[in-house]
Amino acid sequence: MSSQIKIAVDAMGGDNSPDKVIKGIIHHSSLNQNVFYKIFGEEVKINRCINNKLNKNNYQIINTNKKVSSEDSPLEGAKRGKDTSMWLAIESVKSKDCDIVISAGNTGALLVISKLNLKMIENIDKPALSALWPNKRGMSVVLDLGANIECSSKDLFDFSIMGASLYKSLYSDETPQVALLNIGSEELKGKEVIKETYKILKEKKSSYYDFKGYIEGNELMHGNVNVIVSDGFTGNVALKTAEGTANFITDELKKALGGSLIGKISSFLNISNIKKFKKRLDPRLYNGAIFIGLDSPVVKSHGGTDYIGFSNSLDVCCKIIKGNLIEKIKQNI
């Protein structure tokens, strides 16, 4: 791997693209000098957004007028052809022209096109969708968040290895603490596949991570574990519930602090703490889900994020490459 990180960017995916994607690249490039962006999309629109604000030595535009729509089904997205911005971006990682690919576009299509182009890591049957969640002590890796509705005990064991590898790539000085998301903390609770995975993880002790047993939904943010594993159905429900709860709390706090004179005075007096609270719950800071299990890394930015969120997902790309995620998975699977 060269010292310069090469990121393939689907510039046409997500809301307000390519504007927010290019602004995100410009912002990210101002903080990271050793990154090259290979940008796929409509060249005229992209150049208009760049407007001489990006060093010409740090990017290349691959022109295509075709893109995957957010309304497409995964299969429809794949059938749009091999000359869409998403397909070409993924293909550049397949050919090893780039180190990693990122898109804010259609999640299902991104997964399908990635699986069509990229091989699975040996001994892994299914890729997982993972993301970073804040907790009281720092951050957690959570997977699977929707790529696989049904999972076997082997799949969940593989997710545990991949999740621990991702956490170690991002936080090299910390030890991954792995737990299975379940309806109770007792060993005999949960579905059979969960109990089987529990036995496997308990028997296959590893110096690479610590297995902490089960974790319940109300403990996800405590920070006692930092790698949380589930099937895609359960993980996606947990994700949407956490997002909805965070939005509810933020909205209610705004109403309470802005609805009366006393509230406004209280808000003014506590402005510093309110800013800290707002930053802690800002979803842009945790943007960037990762498809892991494929032999090249694929990052999914939230389609509705702004340029700051997209810039943060580019930062996740850099950390993954610097942390040698794929090699860590291959060594430990």
C-alpha cells in the first residue's frame, strides 16, 4: 500500500449531490494532505462545485452521466449498468486502483453491486453492515445493521471477529470487548442461534478480544463493551430506535429551552453545556457505515447528511486503510 490513501468517491449518491459530496471532499482535503480522491460522476456539475477550491494534484474526475437512484430497488440499481457512478467507483477498488470506496447513495444497491464486483474474504459467508455508536466511555462498533435478516451462529461468530478487527483498526491502543445483543443477560435466554454463538465465543478464547457475554438494549450506551453483535433485523431496529430517541430528546430540549423567557435565560446561562450536549448527539460526527467481509472496504455515508457528515465519513475511510482492516480480519478469522 502506498503512503498516499486513494479514495474512490461516488459523487452522485445521496441528497444534494454532488454539491455536498464535493464540499465534503474540499473540507476533508483541507485537513488531510495525503489523500487522493478519484471522483465518479457528472464532470460539468462536479467542476462547478469544485470551483478551484481543491488542489488539482489531489483529485481526478471520471465522467459519467449515469447514476443509481435512491428510489431504485437493489436489483434495479445493479441493472442500470456498469457505467453508473456507483458501479465505476466500486470497480476502481476491485482493480486496486483505489484503496477504498465511499458512496452516500442507495444502500441496497451499494451492497449488491459491491458483492457482484468484490470477492468475500476467505472463510466468511456474509458481509455485515457496521457503524460507530457513541457510548458513555467512547465509541462502540455495532453490526449487523441490516445487511442480513437471517444469520447462522457461524455468521454471528464471523461478525464478532470482523467487528473486533474494525474496532482495533480504528482504536489500536484499546482491546475489543465483544457482546451479543440479546433479550437478557442470562446464558440460557434468547434464540437458539444466539445461544449457539455464545457457546462458540466462550469456547474459542482469543487474546485479540474479550468476550463479555450478552448485552441488553438498555445497556448499549453504557460503554461496558465496545463491539456489539446481532443479526441484521435486530441491529437495524436498535439503530432506528436509537436515532429516533436521540432526535426526540434533542427536539424536546429545544422546546423546553426556547418556549419561555425563563427557558431562554436558562439556555443562555448554560450555553457551553448545551453545545457539548448537542455535539455529543450530532449524527454527523458518527457518519460512515462500513460493509465488512468483502476483500476491499466499502463505506456508506448517510444519504441525508451534509458536507460535514460526508467529510467525517471520508475520515473513517482513512482510519480503515491506516489500520489495515482487511489484513486484521484475514489474520483472525
